[in-house]
Amino acid sequence: DRNLRGAALAVGHGTRLLYARGYTFAESTYPDVEPTTLFRQASTSKTYCAAAVWRLIQQGDLALGDTLQSVLNLKQPDGSAPEDSRFGDITIQHLLESRSGIPQGNIYNAVDASDAMGGTLPSSGMEIARYVTTQMLTGDPGDANNSVYGNTDYLLLSLVVAKKAGKTSFEEALAKLVLDPLKMTRTRGGRTRPDQQLAGEARHHMTVHDLEADWKLTQLLCSATVKIDGRPLAPNHYGGWDYELLDGCGGLSAAVVDVARLCAMLAARNGNGVLDSDHITDMLEHAWNCRNQKGPDGGGSHGYHGMDWAQPVDPANDQW
């Protein structure tokens, strides 16, 4: 059956078999899902981004205490200095730990950012970054009681990574710093529009339950696209937000085999090609040290150094 295809690979002397199989219950012309199929990674993209940042730190090209402005020197769309004088105090560590004070909804302001710069759609990461400088911060940078999940923080980090790696895009920088050293060949930036999807990427479907209407299922959710001037209607998951814009915070696509390699990198204390043992420990310890941060609603936040959660098990033996 074409919908239950499998492949077996003999390993070593034939004493072990590695078996992988993909499934789909869709119509016969629908592409099969395989172990190598790329799926949108959403906020797992932040883990990739944080690994790239820590690689730059390990290389001596970046430090946690460096300010965002020392790298990007952002100005408002009209060329003036950031509206909030505290903007210059935001550090790389604040961005990694979701406590920059930047309003985090800016990742959804692509249209406003483009308009402010007098440009056309689609917007760019730098347009968003400059639009951010028109706003007042929600608190002092670094305030552990003002931790808000860092979507915009990680978008800004992706721009820092590209600049420090000497590349024109975060995708190129990520390949240099993380993907190539780990031989990860099935991670790349997602594509917003279905007509621009690359081969091997899963098709996506969105089912939305309306919480205010007893979880009634809403079909065919559409919105004005943020990708094309004139903004025609598009399926919400294929134009309601810009995946190319969000590479570092939510826009990557990857196959499970690559995600597994990224996870294994954090456990491989020798020769993994990205981080040495000391910097893996530093990354995990910094994530652990954020455990008592609070958000403006009084609750705890999450998303520190690319992880939702970290805890030492036996740190003397590198177990986390």
C-alpha cells in the first residue's frame, strides 16, 4: 500500500535493522509523510537560534553582556534614536531570557512595520526591528519580574546571529554555525505561501476551536495575507503571519532526524562540532537560573536560552 511505505537498512554485519516508515490517510495523490519530511518547528526554532548564539559566544564573537545596539545600532524609521532611552541597555542575555522589556507582539506587526518604512510587502526582519524602536519598553531591561515569552526577542537575536556570522540571512548563519557542523541537511526556513513551499515539506492544515462558542470547530480560517500588497485573503496558516520573517523565533522547518541531532548535541560532551562541554553547561545553567522569573500577570514565563525548561540532575557528571 502506497500509504504504508517502509524502508529497512542493514547496519554493521547485518545483526541490526533500522526501520523507518511514513504514513498518510489522505487521498491517493497526497504526498506521503516520511521520516525525512520537514514540519514547521514553531518555537523549537528558538532552540536552534540559541545554539547559534552560544556558538558565537564560544568563538569569542559575542558575549552575554553585549548590548543589542552595539551589534545592530537600530534607529526609528525616521532615522531618530529609539523612543525609549532604556533601549540601549538591552543585552544579548536579556533577549535570550525573555526579559528585554520589548513588547513581544511585534512579530505580528509586519504590515505596520513595512508602512512605517514606506516599503512594500513582504516586510523584513530589519523593518520589524526598527519599528520596535518606536515604542516604549514595558519595563527596565533585565527585570526578572517582567519576563514575557520572547518571540520578538528571538527575532532580534536572529538578526544578531546573521550580522555576527557575516551572513546576509539567519538561514545562512545557522547553516554555518549549527547545521553544517552537525551534518543536519533537513532544516531550513519555512515558506509562508503554499506555492513557494520547497520539496519535502509537509502540507499544513489548521483546525480552530472557538473557546467562546463551546469549542465549536471553525473551518477554513482566513485572514488578509501579510505577504502580498493589496492583502488578499489567504488561509491563516499560509499568509496570516510571515514565516520567512520569523526564522529565529518560529519560522524554521525541519525533519525529526535533524531535531534529534540538535537534542543529541546538548548531551554530546565531546566533539559535537557546535559547543564544547563548558559552553553546554553554561547554556543549561543559565536556563536553570531563570526558573524564578515572573511575568506581568504574576505567573512564571518560559523560553530561556532556547528551552522551556532545564533542571540539573547530576551536574557533576554532566547530567541535566
